[in-house]
Amino acid sequence: MTHVERLRRSPANFRALTGISPEHFDALLAEVAGRHARVLASRGVRPGRRRAPGAGRTFKLPLCDRLLMLLVYYRTYVTHAFLGFLFGVDDSTVGRDINPLQPLLAGVFRIPERKVELRPDEVRELFFDATEQPTRRPGPGKGQRAYYSGKRKRHTLKHQVVVVRKRLPPGPAPGGLPKRRRVRVAAVSPAYGGRTHDKRVYDLSRTACTPPGVPRAGDSGYRGTTLRVPHRKPPKGELTARQRRANRRHARRRVAAEHAIGKMKVWRVVSDRYRGPRRRHTLVMKNVAGLHNRMYG
């Protein structure tokens, strides 16, 4: 009996340990299996290959258990030694089992970095927000100052997240979810050091939206951009009643971005202190955004 079959007996525990339901896992496994088969087939016809197809080390766990291991890793962010104990493999085997699956997941979810393509009839507004995650301090001469966040008082990685609030038809929301949850992560920028300002991240990411006329909003960190931002209190002055009402309306709409980022951080790999290579963090962030969209978008 595979680990997936054992865990499937308790759907509540399945979702608690992976972040998705067994039904979403089955659909995701089918897509990953198709991509995995194409990768294996392409290796067999690689020019200059000396060994016969299928030669080399074989996997102890089936593909379903390796995908389950990756999702448990994203959801709980435990060490490889603990994962190896749970799945009955060596801790060095854990990395060989889950690392090749991460690009396959990214190919399934296809979360862009800068180009957001939407249909005019499905989106009401775009929201931009930046999120930071603690990371280990870089070694000497590796840009410690660039990763130090004065706001968080520690070294962090920063991403800009673009959240879409969908335009829903009248009546109950499709899928049985409340309408306030009908948000989707449309794009995730590359990782920047925590010292980088939100506006600087926006300028570097050069996010392009299609169609171009979709309203776009952000918080006060995006002042100076083309986004809608709240009114700022003037020096030695006060906001007018109209401006305060506009700020409240803006906050009620923009909270959709906070909800989406909060739901993403259910997967602890993007909320706890990041221990992995920084070059791989953008890939992990995109995969978590895809998992969020499967469950809440």
C-alpha cells in the first residue's frame, strides 16, 4: 500500500499535511505524470546517450508518493531527515526524489513573472503587493546588505504578488466557495533582497497586463507608480472626509491581496525562515501560488 492510499483514508489529515484535497491531488498527479513521462521519453532519444533507456538508479517510491512527499514538504517545511523517516528512505534520497518534480509542477501551474493575460469578462481589478520571507544571512562578500530588511530587522527575500479579484456572475459562487475567496494569484515576480523597496520591485518587474484597461491598485508603498494608492496625509494637515472615505473603500478592495498572500503562507515553505538555495526560491513561490489557485482560486 502506498503512502497516498494510507493518507487518503482521512481526507482531513490529507488536506492538513498537503494543503490540498485528495481530489485536487489526483488531478495534479495526472498532469505531473504526463509531463514526467514526456521527460523520460526525451531522455531515451537524447543524442550521444551511451546507456540504454531505463539504466541507472531506480526510485524506491512510486511517483504518487514522491509528489506527496513534495507537497508535505511545502506544507510543513520539515527537514529532509524527518521526511525520510516518514517515507522510509534516506534523507539524501529525499532531495533526489522531490527536486526533479518542482520544475514539473511549475510547468503545470504556469505562473508568469511579468505578463498577466486575462479576459475582460473575468477580472474586476488587479492588486499588487509585496511579501517578505526571512532567510539565512548571506556569507561575507555575498550581498548581506542587499538582503537586510530595515522593516523586518533581518535578512529577507521579497516577491511582488499580483492578485486578481474575479468578476463573478450573479448568484452563488461557482464551486461552493464564498465570493470573498474568489481571488487568484496571477503573477509572482523574481526574488529580490529585502532592502529593495516595493516601488523598485514594481519598476524592475515591469509587469504587463492584458487587457491594459484593467484597474490596478496597491498600497502606499507603490506611491509614484501608475497604480491606485491611498491618499496620504499632508504635512501638518488632515485628510478630508471624502479622502478618508476613499481610503476605506480602497482598503476594503485591496484586502483581497492580503487574503491571497495569507492563504499562500499556509504552506510553511514560504512563511518560515527559508533554508534552501536562494536561486530556487522563485520556483518554490510560483508552485505555492499554483497550489493556492487550485484550492482557493
